[in-house]
Amino acid sequence: MKFELVAKAFDEIEKTSKRVDMTTQLAALFEQTPAEDMKNVIYLLQGRLAPAYENTETGLGEKLVIQAIARATGYTKEDVEKKFKKTGDLGQVASEYLEKKTQQSLIRTTLSVKKVHENFLKLATLTGEGTQELKIKLLAELLNSSTPNEGKFVVRFALGALRLGVGDPTLMDALAHVHLNEFQKENTALVKEIDESTGKKSPEEKIRKIRMKLREQIEAKYNIYSDLGTLAQKLTEKGLKGLNNIDLEPGVPIRPTLAERLPLAKDIIEKLGKCIVESKYDGFRLQVHKKGKDVWIFSRNLENMSDMFPEIVDAAKKQLDCHTCIVEGEALAVNEETQEFFPFQITIQRKRKYDIDEKAKELPLKLFLFDVMSINDKNLMPLPFHERREKLKKLIMKGETIELTNGIITDSSREVDKFFNENVSGGLEGIVCKDLNAPYIAGARKFAWIKLKRSYKGELQDTVDLVIIGFYKGKGKRTEFGLGGLLAAVYDDKADLFKSITRIGTGFSEEMLADLHKLLSKHTLNHKPARVDSDVTPYAWVEPKFVIEVRADEITQSPMHTAGREQGESTGYALRFPRILKRRNDKEPEMATTVREIIKMYQNQKKVKVEEAR
Ligand code: ATP
């Protein structure tokens, strides 16, 4: 497949400001994509070369890219730098210089998707000194045979800043769109049902509903096999049948189940009845996969962290009594002398690429397992939790690193409160209560788990994770950083849109302001991004890509923001006194707090106030 087709689609997607158009453009691209290129097209759209869990780093430095542009276009490095200073987008610079080459008929477009992927893959494997020259050569080679439009995206891809704003749900929607006819033929009863329930409403609404059903099926597979490239390839090769044999596989991470919130122990007992109440450890969530001598460790957002935690790899080999298994837990550093848990700020020091062994000796981790998804290739996800926990207990052999989470079974809210207080005074974050009968619900936030965290009066009970959709220029002292505040959004998972909820100007350190400005400048757009819904206009729009953790005093109703605003109504929700805590690199934008959660938190907050007033 010619890369030109992909670059053309990228260009259209970049310009669109409507999510529906984005889906149609993606579907049109997929229709033209042969099965052998499908994987790579999906990865390129995701801004990657392989699924996230393979950690194939693509990001090249600006300096190197500048040299490659100069070499491919015949301009000097200084020319490229000068133009870059003006436009702020090296993709644009490459495109303009290539345009001049086109005018002189110096370009023959021969670039294929395969070639682009191949060269970037080679680039990704080159590390260390002396590889610089080869990297420039590989990139210049691509640019040499690029049209201006292709060059723009080759450069942006190289920098890790495609600015397309496409997310996995949009990709799945587009895939569903492509396979809609086949799905309708195979599911006549469902189509009839939707037909009847939609009544005289528009045919578009009917199609939307059917497509949603198919997307759910694709997503259910994606939740247990998080490689969208492979799924799309199978769909293209075999149609919907291609999804049939997708199942859990050691080495391919499962999308994690997520916890709901309720404000009080009595609400939790009312919801779950008799349940398991577990300590909530404040560390890293890890998914551990074992297959014979091979062990993989995946993070909350499914990155491969196997090299980072050697003691856990070791322990999985020794302490998990299985040939293959997939388990999940929270790892945190423990003070070996006192057996006390270190706070998160200490545990986080273990997230590093260098001096891993020394740090592992200084701050060894303990892994508290709370679930098991498969043992010896048997998928255990459908089993009720109490059965999975029994199996997990038996799976763990005695040792120094892996343990079962601490927990009690109760139906008394007084006991839940007591356990909560014991945990909080022992330095833990709170508790997680779990439905004894629930299956493992991959990739969704359902009431199978409910978290209760320690909180302080006058503050919202939990922090929220927001997506940056824009920024403001600084005033006064902040002008020197180029950024004075952010416009942030929550995620509407039904509509696959990011809806504005607050402006944030507090909590930033000077270093944070400078870092954010550098980062966000690479991802600005000159129009509202297609998946953003906001009436507030920032100084600069930003591709919805980065997640931050924010604490606020309260959720209020507000006419300003679109989060939670129903069609035809004028109020949405906003945050009062929001302050930024940190960036959440471990979350994708679609993992941010959802509109649904905000509405629930708003209702919970009312309940807490009533309780406090008593
Ligand atoms: P979320 O994971 O719900 O999106 P978050 O990453 O901000 O939000 P928290 O709000 O702290 O996390 O709560 C959920 C997290 O608590 C889980 O993802 C997991 O990492 C952690 N955790 C700690 N102990 C447990 C436990 N016993 N059972 C389940 N999760 C636990």
C-alpha cells in the first residue's frame, strides 16, 4: 500500500473538527487497506510501531530530525532551525521545503507503508553512541522519497507528535463501520430488535446503534487481547470470524478492571452485601504473566516493565505454582527492618531505566496479588471472585516478595469502617471492597470493585484525572514560561469525546510550567480537536493526549463547561479550586475520569455533606 494514501487520510483527519467525520475518514482508509498492511496502519495511527506493551520507542530528538530534513531537502541545518523557530512544527518545515523540491520535479513518490514502518523499526532498535549517523540516514532516506504531505507526517511521527487526536475507541468504531454489512447479515434478530426499538427515528440512529453493538464485540476482544493491530488484521483477513479464536495469551496484557467510588461504608454494604474488603496499597499496579521460564510485567497502561523489577520476575518464577498464569496486584517498597510500607513518593523511585539492580537492593518491592485471570491456559475470568481468590491463595507459594492482599469478608458497615481506620492509621490509602460473585470485568469500571480512600474535610473525596485540551499564556511572572494555566476535560466514554470541566492555574511548580509548555507546544492544533467538546476557548488547543491528576474542593454545576451537560440544557459541571498534583504518564486519555464518574462524585459529595452536618 502506498504511504501517500495514509498520509492523505492523516491530513484530512488532522483538519477535521468533528468526531463523526473522523470515523468516516478512518473507515474509508481501512476499506482501502489490504490485510498485510492493516497492522502497520493501525500502529501508525496510534503513533506507534507495535502494540504499547512491546515498548518500541519511536521518539527521535529534534536535533536529529533537523539534520535529516536538511539532508533530504538540500537546505542547511540553520535554514531548517530558523524556519522551525517561526512555525514551531518541524513537520510543516519539512513539508514546505519538500514542496520546493516538488516544484523542481525532484520527487518520485515511491514510499510504501511497509517501507515507512521498516525504517522506523530499524531506527527504534538503534541505541547508543555511533548510531546517530545511521539514524539520520534512515530518516533522510524516507524524506527523500516523500511528497510534502508524506514528509509532514514522517517528521511528526519521528518526533512522536502526530497531532491526529485519534483514540482507540474511534479506531474500533471505524472498524465496526467497515464490517457493518457482514454483522447485520449475521445478526438479523438483533437488527430487527433495534429496528423496532428505534421506530421512526432517523436511519442514522439505527445504524449508530447497530455499529455500537459491533464495536462492543470488538472491544470485548480488545479488552482481553490488547493489540488492536492484530485484531484489525484478523478482521480484514477473515471478517468477523477472525475474532473467534482470540483469547488470553501470556505476554499479551489484559485491560484492567477498574473501581467505582462510594462515599460511605454503609453505601458499599448496601450495594454489595457481604463482600471482601481489602487493604488499598499505594504503589504500582502490575499484571504479571508467566509462561515456563518467561515472565512479563505490565503497568496500569499496559507498558512492558519486565526489566524494571527483577525481584518480581524472580519471585514469579519461584513463588507462582503454575506453568502458565496471569495474575494482578499492587507492588510497593517495604522497609525491610520495620516491615512498614514506604509512601508512594519512595516507591516511585523504582520506576527507572538505569541503576535498576542497585535500586532494587536498596528498595525491594513486595507484590500484593489481588486477582488471577488464568492458570495453565485456563481462562478464569468468568469465575466468581471468591473462587478466583481461593485459586490465587493456592497459587502463591511461600517467599519473600509475593503475598496475597490482606482482607476480610464481612456484611457489616461497622466492620468495614473499622478495617478502613486500621488501614489508614497503618499508612495505607484506604480500602477496596469487592463483589464476591463478580467475574473479572476487563477494561471497565463496574461495581465489582468499590474504592474508599482517606480524605480531608473541605476537599473532594478523591482526586480526578483530567485530559489537557488547551493552555493559556502566562501573565506577569509566568510569561517567561509561556504557559500560565490549562484547560482540562473529562472523558465521555459513550460519545468518545473530551468535555471541558475546568481551567487550572494553581499547583504548578516553575519546573512543571516550563516542562508542560515544552511538551504541549509540540501538540497544539489551530482548531478545536475533533474529539473535544468545549465552549471555552483557550489560547492554544492541544491534542487530547496528556493526563494530569487534579485535586479540587468541590464539584459544582456550571453553565461554562460541557462536562455532564445534557442536550438542550445549559448547565454542566465544573471544579471549584482545582490544583494540579502531577502528570499521570501511566494513563491514556481514555483512562481519565469520565463524565459518569463526575456525576456520581457530585451525588456522593452531597451525601458526605449531609453526613458531616449530622
Ligand atoms: P483507577 O485505577 O480507578 O483509574 P487510579 O489509578 O487513580 O484510578 P486509585 O483511585 O488509587 O487509582 O484506585 C484504584 C487502584 O488501587 C487500582 O488500580 C490499583 O492500582 C490500586 N490498588 C491497591 N490495592 C488494591 C487492591 N487490594 N485491590 C485492587 N486495587 C488495588
